[in-house]
Amino acid sequence: MSVYSNNDMKNIRSNDSWFKIYSFIPEGSKILDVGCSSGNLGKSLKSDKSAYVVGVDIDRDDVKKAKQVLDEAHEVDLESDDLSQLGKFDIIIMADVIEHLINPEKVLEKLKPLLNKGGKLVFSIPNMANVTTRLDLLKGSFEYKDFGLLDRTHLHYYDHLEVQRVFQDSGFKVIKTDCTVRTIPEDLLKKELAEIGIELNTKLKK
């Protein structure tokens, strides 16, 4: 099982990426959930939005679980396998998947023909320019972890401009963006910066 297998919608908040993906999905869509893991996101879309969900993932044990809750689930290597046999879809979901790919542009190009006319790809990608990462870098820290933004299985890191470039180079156009928001209380931010000799300036230049 992967570290993502236990993710579910039970405790999802409006500021979580899964909630934002969920809100983009129209009722009754035929969906390809790329990197479906154990199928919990697709399970909610089936029950709440009457979606038909096909899941694909590289983790064999996750796919076994996904088959129990999705309409279909297949063990697939996005980089090397032929994806054309999966069918055509109204929506393709890539929830925190692109950063794990060796060649994201190539995979996106393989996925594009699977979309019906007017179909959309809905995705989430961790933002390397997140304020917590910036603070860590200021402190000279770049520590890989088992989960999250600095997941050691991430092969590429993205900010807003790099996301735009990857999709444009793959023949897509980003038409709508939403993001999760991480705020740091001013007192804590002052403390964090003071530890490395930086003073917080809250006055904006006009």
C-alpha cells in the first residue's frame, strides 16, 4: 500500500486540495482518476455526484482496494504503458500526481486524446513557493519527508509559472486556478525571521 492509501473525504475542509478538486467536478461525469490510490476520492464522486469513475495507479495493492469502490480500476504505469485503451472521459483528475512523473509533458500529451470534446483535466500540484518552504530555505533547511510538499518521491517541484509552462508545452491551457491558503500569524512569522536575523516589515511600499 502507498502512503496515500488512507486519504479520504471524511475530514476534508474547504481549504484542502481534494475539496477544491471535488468542487470542479460536474454531476454525472465520466471520470478518469489518474493516481487513484485506494479510490476514496472517486468513491465520493460516485456516491455524491453520480459519476462513473475509472481509476489508474501504479501501486498494485492500492488498485486492488480501488476495484472494490470504483467502477473500474487498472494497474498502469503512466510513463510506459499505452493509455489509449482506457476510453474517453469528460474529466481527468490528477490529484498530486504530476510532481511524481519523470516526464510530465509526455504523460499529459498521452492523456489529452482521452478527453471528450469540451472535456477538462482537473489537477492539484504542491506549490514549491509555499511560505513554509521559503522560511525553511532562509534557515538553510531542505529536508525530504515521507509525505507532503517535500515528499522524497517528488521528481519535480513547481511554482505558478512552471505549472503554466508544463501544461502549455503539453497542449493544454489553464483556464481556472484555485489554491489552498496557508497563513502564518504575524507574531510567529516575526519570531521565525528573527531567528535568522531578519526583521519583518509590515509596511507596504506605495
